[in-house]
Amino acid sequence: MSRPIQIVEVGPRDGLQNEKAILDPAVRAELVLRLEAAGARRIEAVSFVHPKLVPQMAGAEDVMTALPESSDRSRIGLVLNGKGYDRALGTAVDEVNVSLSVTDGFGLKNQGLAVRDQLTMLSDILARRHNSDGADTPAPSLSATLSCVWGCPFEGEVSVEQVATMVAELSALGVAEIGLADTIGVGDPWSVTRQIEAARAAAPGATLRLHFHDTRNTGVANAYAAVQAGVDVLDASVGGIGGCPFAPGATGNVATEDLVYMLERAGFSTGYDLDALIETARWIGERIGRPTPSALSRAGGWAGR
């Protein structure tokens, strides 16, 4: 199986945003560079959120300034609203990822916007991008990620139909890549398959990107189900660090090195250097003051074959 699977590294953003340790922008930039040296080609480097709400993400502009230009990497900035988008445009980010929620409860807590208002916000951003066509400096590419696809900490279960409706709306707005995120880690492999099938039917032309948290030890199993269902783009966080500060109990993401180990051993191609990933996971663990939770950062790889 030589099929390539693209793993979007989200450790510098989703990984660090829920850690108690607040790292300087220079350290966060070094993490980005270490991950790129380990093979990351798309990396969520920063989040343009208010530093009072998420102090771990303060200094996003400084992180981007500290990163040298690269023609074969794509650095992504997460935004929650139009103000965040304006900040992103003032930096050298290659992509903007707009975060939305499928529930009013999480949307109001995470960014102060109900679902309908989030869609209006995204529509306004897309209209601005359209109006800037032909500018000397083209706008960065744009994707969107839906939070709480498998469950909301404030509203409970989320139906397949509810998610499919939002996926269809994003596709109608012209969003080419749509992320489906298990923000609180409540999904299972069978529900992953159902959500993917419904999302494909709702937006047959869109690329689906899946984002799993390992809160209840199902992250790698869910990633396996996504790959089996034909998904070629997955998010992961080095060391399995992370979580969401606005989702109580939501612990880390599926670990990049654990995912790479599973996929590469099965014959898929990820483009990552597993040993370098493990070394980076241990390095960031030292910086945040605790061992990272990934299995590979503890056990190491295996060269038995």
C-alpha cells in the first residue's frame, strides 16, 4: 500500500493551547522548525485569538516573524472571526483555517457566536477574499474546520444530519477543504464511517480532513476508520499534547508519531521521519514540564521488520 496520507501537524497550535505552560514565541517557532525537519509539510503554526482568552497563543505574529520563508512548507493560522482573519493577513501564513462549531452551545462559548452567526462571519470573510482577487499579494488559501462533530460538551450528542447540513452550507460557500473535528474525543470508528459517508454526500467535491482527540483512547482507531473510508488528510499533534480550553475534560489530540507508526507499518506513505518525531515529542515534553502522553514517545519505534 503506497497510498499517501497527508498528516497536518497541529501541535504548535492545538497541542500547546491547553497546556499550563506558556511558551515564548521563539520556543514555539523552534517547535515548528523541528516538526518541519521531521517531515511536516502542512503545519498549524499559530492561532490568531485574543491573548486574554488563550494566553498560550499570544504573540502569533512574533512566531510567524521568527520563521524563515519556505517554498515547500505551508504554515496555517487558525482564526475564529473577522478580527483574527485581519491579523492573519498581516503575517506570512500560507493558509487560514476558520474554526466553526456545529452547535450553538460550543460556538457561543468558544467564539461568542451561534451557528448562524458563524456562517455569516465565514461568508463575510469569503466575500472579502473574492473582492481582493487580482491584488498584488494574493490572500492565503482557506479551509474550515467544524468542531464538536461527534458530541458537544454543552449540548450532548450531535446527529449526522446536523453535521451534514453544515458541511453542505460550507461547500455551497465555496470552501474546498472541510475538517471534521472530534473536539471532546467521544467518537468511535463506526460513527466516524457514518459521518464521513454523510459528509461526502453533502459535499461530494470537497476534501475532507479529519481531526481526532484521544480523550477516551479511540483516536488511532478513529483515524484507521477514516483512512479505510478513503480519507487522505488527517490532523495530529506531536506527543499527543493538546485539547480545547473551552471543552471541559478534552485532553490531547491523536499523537502524530503514533499515527505515523501505524500508517507506515501498514505500508502507507506519510513523509515523516519517525525517529525525529519521537525526539521532538520528548523535546516539547521537556519544555512544557511533563512527559508527552503518546505511546511512541515512551516506547520508541520498532525496527523488527
